[in-house]
Amino acid sequence: MRSNLTIPPMITHRRLGEMLKIRTRTSAMTDEELCLDCAGLRWVDPAGLCLLRHLIQSLNERNVIVHLRDLPLEMESYMRRMDLFADAPNLRFDDRTGSYARNDLQGNLVELHDVTRVDDSDATALRIARTIVAQIPTISTATDPDGMCPSDAEKADKSIAYVFSELLDNALIHGRRRGYTHAQATVAAQYFPRRKRLQIAIVDDGCGLLQSLQSHPRLQDGHSHEAAIRLALEPRVSCNRDLRYAHDSANQGVGLTVSTRLALASGGEFTIYSGDSAYNEDANGRAATWRTAGWDGTGVFIEFCSERLPTIDVSQVVAALPGFRQVPGLHFQ
């Protein structure tokens, strides 16, 4: 049996509703074929790529063959460069880009990557951090002559990686504690030099923020996905979640708070979607919420404006958080 659906023209952090509806409509499919009409597709951002990856993988697990019909060449080329087609044996499309040379764009993007183990989160977070720091041309990469102190770039890499490792750790650990044993987080990032914007997406298929924070006393007056998203943005709400640290949890619940505040400080924006709700905020103080078709896990989209990254003092952002404890070896400065 073959089903036919149409991919929307844009799959972005602000326009995920149609893709979430496709996910809902295909959730019961097994041992079938799905034809996705891609003729009208014009743009996919990192959040859209992550969601597509989850959809394709979910269908693959249920032996559903997915045909990307009339996929525009530009979109095929971009999806291939971002590794959407990797490890997708159920995917069918007119392959016109398989022989294309693969340029080294390290520092400008992070290809789609699935984090399935907590042990992998630090390395992935470091790749994200290095992509951010690469957009700060004024930062020093020089170490001291004796090699005893890291460069400013290395310090920034490590401190920003710490922030994103918390996001990844929480995505995996909280879901698995609540029975989502195969929960994973998918990451993608892309720098757009013309717009001077860096976009980062982390999308997990775990339990979502509402389940994650269901026992928090602050949710008693607003037991909804929207309330959970707003609560999760507050510092230290998700602290002490990482069981890897026997004596002092290195996870202090600042990952989502700091990453989104850094984005706003740079003149960017962020969007979070979980359950049936999505929340967006930009550097001008504009905030918006809307209902979505529903996502079991949590999606985080963060956009930085690279022109203002050199002016941000990460240490000040972190030091302003209540109850934050400095972690030995990290340099938030």
C-alpha cells in the first residue's frame, strides 16, 4: 500500500506544524510505502532537518519505504551536505548529488548527528561550541609561550560546550528515566554568512518538558506544556539531573537558560517546542506562543547574530544566575 502526502514549502522552527501533522498521520504506518511530494520545498533550517531525521528514522523502524518525489536539486544538495540521507536505508530519491565533492566546512556547520549515549554529548557539544566561537574573528587563538594556559578561543570553546552538554545530557537522561529507553537527541547547526546568523537545533524524542518537570511545585498552577516550557527557561530548574557525577553534579540546570540568554544577548532569537506548544522570543523582547500538532520530546532552536558575539561576556551571563557554582577547570570569561 502506498500513501501520498505533500511536504510544505518551508520546514523551519516557526513552521513545523505541517511536518508534525505528517508525523501524526504516519504514526500508525507499518510495512508500507510513503510518497512525499517535495516539488514545492524551498527551504529547511536546522530545526526542520532534525525533525525530518526523526520522521525518517521512525518510519524506518516500522519498515516504511519513504520516497522523496521531485525533490529540488538545491534541497537535495543541502540535505546531502547535512547528512540527512546517511543511515537511512528506507529512503528513495533521484540521486543527482552522490558524486559531488564534499567541502570541509568545519566551523560553519555541524552536520546532522544523533546523540544516543550520554558519553557522546560532550564531544557533540564541543563541536557546537567551536562553530559558535569560529564566528568571533577577534578572539585570540594564541596560547602562552610555556603552553600552560589555553587560548581565549579554547576557554570559550570549553565554557560554551559545557552549556550545550547540559542540554544534551538532559534530553537523554530525563527521557530514559521515564521509560523512553531509546530516546536520542539530534543536532544540526548552520552559519549563514550573508545574514551573519548562526542557527543551532537540538531535537530529542524523549518525554518532553511537561513530564520532565511534572513534580515541580511551580507547575501546580499551570499544568500545561506551555507552562512547562516557560518554567524550563528559568535557571536551575533542571539541576542535579546527571547521574554520571557521584559527588557533585556538574549539571547545574543552566543549559537552556544560558544558551537562550546568549542568543538574545547577541541580537538573535530562540524557539522551544514540546508537547502541543511552542514558544519564541527575540532580542527585542517580543514573545509568542502557539499550539502545534504535538511532539513527544523537546525541540530547541537557537539563532545567534555573529556581529554581536564578540561583545558578549559569557561569564557575566552565567554569574548572574542564582546559585550558580563555578566548576573547576571551566573558564566563563
